[in-house]
Amino acid sequence: MRKKIVHDEYPWPEAGIKGFKKIADFLPKPEELVFRIKKEEVTLPVSEHSLAFYRKYAKKHNIAFEDMLGAILDAYAQHSAAK
């Protein structure tokens, strides 16, 4: 079995070593970084021509066309709400 390493022998900034400065923890908590947006599935009839266009464009940019359509609708709603 390995011996547990104890780091008491290492000089820490509290020991008064020049060039070290202790800073406060400024990073946000992980749960503050995750932006959860509630999503709801909808069924929307779309013409074959429009659907082919969006599928082709999504494939070109390597994204799912459903995600792209959702982003388009979100952008439209945000733009309309700003007026």
C-alpha cells in the first residue's frame, strides 16, 4: 500500500515567500454556470421545400436542424420582444 503524501513540507504563500500573493476565490459555483432553459416540444407543419432548405443548411454547418430551427425561433422572439 502506498504511503499518503502530506504536503506540509511545501512552502505556501502564508510562509512569507516573496512573489506569492493569495487571492480570493473569484470563480462562480458550477450551478451558477449552467443556464437551464425549459424547453417544450412542438409539432409544426412545414413545407417540404423549407424543411429541405433548413436540413441542407444545418448539415453544412454540422448542427441538428431542430436545434437550428429552435435558435431561429428564439432569435425572432427576442427581436420581436425588443420592439
